[in-house]
Amino acid sequence: MGTKTMGEVTFNWTIGKYDYFTKAEFLGGVATATSWKRPRGIVEIQKALIALTEDNQYVVLPYANVRSREANTDGAIGLAVIGTMMEPDNEAIMPEYWFDMSEVTEAGS
């Protein structure tokens, strides 16, 4: 897709309750139903990110670099995640989209 960082456009969130497969999705590594193994070396994870704001706007980053770490807050461990917008190589794809909820339909509808 692309490699140029667009700047400070980021999504930040914490996943509080997760399974080993989710952990592998955001930290890399190998997961089974009962275990997770951390990968060696540098892990690069890219994902398309979609968020819904409190005022019913969908924000879409079609290509984002994702960095995650385990965070300890109030005695609980969560996955702190930061997704940074990247510029796609394909010029037909914009780096960021916003849609009013009224424009979005469920898959299969």
C-alpha cells in the first residue's frame, strides 16, 4: 500500500479484555487458544482502521501503521494501541475518509 507517514493523525485506544489471537493481531507472534509467543525482531503491523465518533461520524484510515504495548492501569493489564495514518501508494485511495452514519449500511443490507 505505502510507507510515507502522513503526520499526527492517529487513533489511540486500549483493549481491556482480549484473547491470545487478539494479542497476536496487535503485537505479532503466534497464538493458540491457550497461549501466545512473542516474535523475535521488529514487528511491523499495518491495518485499515475504522472508528465511530460520539457524534455518529465514521472515520476511516485505509492504511495505518499500528504500534501496541501492554499497559498496566489500576492493576489491570490492557493492550494500548496507536494507529498512525500512512499515505497509500495507490493515488485512487485517499489517506483518510469521514462519513456520516446515515451514509453507512450494514454488510449484506
